[in-house]
Amino acid sequence: MTSMQDDLFGEALPEPPVNSSDHTASRAKAEVSALRGMAKVLPAPAAQGWSALARQLPEQLRFGVSTWSYPGWDGLVWDGEYDSSTLSKHGLGAYHQHPLLRTVCVDRTFWRPLTARQYAVYAGQVDDDFRFVVKCPASITDAQAHGEEGRTREVNPVFLDPALAIQDFVRPTLEGLGAKLGVLVFQLSPLSWGWLSRPATLFEKLGRMLAAVREALSAHGAVIVAVEVRDPELLGQALVDTLKAHGATFCLGLHGKMPPIEAQLPMLRALWPGPLVCRWNLNRIFGAYGYADAQKKHDPFNAIVSEDLSTRMVLARTIRGITGAGQPAYVTVSNDAEGCAPLSIQKLAQAIAT
């Protein structure tokens, strides 16, 4: 934290006399200082202003962001300016105190598996009501093995391998997160024509992995298994049948590589009744490969810059319908959806409550 923050909270100043007229304010500053000694990141006081709205939302609904290490959320989620490294390591303790943020998507697992101990560190920063959405490593869900700089290197020999999925993903998440594990997301990276032209083979392979995952979760019935795809060609009855057969659901993936939300909702209707898992990742105006452009436009991620009212309203109606039928809903939002994930969630919450 900066020296300016220290000064604002009085930590660099001498304490006034006990009989000072500012005694009450000084005591409050001392309490903040004590809190800062126990927690490396504190929540933004203004966030509690959303408590009344949070109480109007369905209990089954959990909103969250994708990755939480953004200094630009100063005043929205954090009480001041923190560097991204500090937020990545210690920010969850403050993040989960925001009344609208009851889940989070752990994206870093997509790039490299985490250990049970690393998951346990995350779990230790949040309360018992909090739940995690965790992405399966790409080493399992990408049909291509990638070298440095993301270049395709060769065919991935362990694509959708059941044993590896349990060893590197399911088991560590269960051991580390315990009852705080909410959703396991298996995001299939864009596939080559070799796979897309053989859907029966693909879905058979996916089914074998999902069967192993479901068996590993036999004592953890509340954990949702969701499959996200990046190829519109896969949306159809064969995917529905595979998911149904193994107690999994379809994850709405809202970004430029997939059709808009309206075109994906038939998958959920075909799987009904069931939960909602949605990841609103990228505003469609940036196209299928527009993450870099979105980051450049939206930085420092503290304002709605690329409003997507159409997606927001359809998503709000979908959430109301699914939670109204008693089903759980996990909705995580990226800064690249509209510019600032916490503000997008606030607007979604307002749309649901009205």
C-alpha cells in the first residue's frame, strides 16, 4: 500500500491526547489500523451499500467475477490502491465481503493445475457460505498441446483423459476447497476439423471423462459439473445426450466465438430441469479474438465502457426463470464483458430485483 494510504488512515501520525475532541475519530482510525495489521487487503466500505439489493436476490443465485486481482476496483471492492500481486494473494478475504459477490471463477487453473494446498489457501480466505467455480486445466481440455507463446505444437495425447482429470483437477479441488467447491468447468478449447468432423468419437471420449468425474464426486452431490464449448457446431442433441447421461450441464459461454445468449438457451431448455452456469467473458463487439482490444479499451476496469444491455436483460430474465424454479445459478462476469465486472454484476442484480 502507498504512503498516502497510510497517512489517510493516520498510521504515520501520533495519537492525539485522550481528552481531545477528536478522540472518537482517533479510536476509529486505531481500529482500522488494527484491522490492517490482521488483513493485507480490506473491503471498500461503500460496497456495503449494496446489502439491501443483495437481500432482494434469490438465495440460489451466486454472482462473481473471473479473476480478482484488479487495482482499478479501488472504492468498489477494495478500500484503496493495492498492487495486483497483493490482490491475487490476499484479495479474496476482502472480495468475499462484498454482499453481491458470493462466488468467484478461478481462471489460473486453466493454464496450470493447482495443488490441494493452493486451493486450501483460497478456501481459508472466505466464509462457509462462499463457493468456487474452477476451470479444468487446458492440458486436459485442449485437443492440441501448446508450446511457448501459445503456438500449437502437437496433438495432445491426454485430451479428455479420465484418470488425469481426476488426478490433476477433481481430487485437488475437493481436498483443498471441500464444501466450498461449487462448480467444475470443463472448457473445451476450439477444436480442429479432425475432431469436429467426428462428433460421435468426441462425445464418446467426453462421456468417458464425465463418467469418471461423476464417480469421483459420488459423495459430493452439490458440486455442479459444467461443460463449456468454443465451437458452435457442437451445440445440439448429441451434446445434450452426453451431458444428461453423466449428470452434467451446459455452461453458457458469452463471448465472440459463440452465438449470442439467445442462441445458446435452447441447450438449457433441452437439459431442463437443471442449474445455470454462465461465464460472461467478452463483449461481442470485440469479435472472436478481441481480448487484447477489450483489455486496452477497458483498463483500468473501473467503469462500464462497453455496455451490453441486450445480453444483460436476457441473462437477467434467464436467471429469474431458473432460480424461480428452485435451481441454483452461478454467474461469473469478466471485466471484458462491459468494462468493470463488479459494476456489471450490480446492474444485473438491479435488473433481476426490479
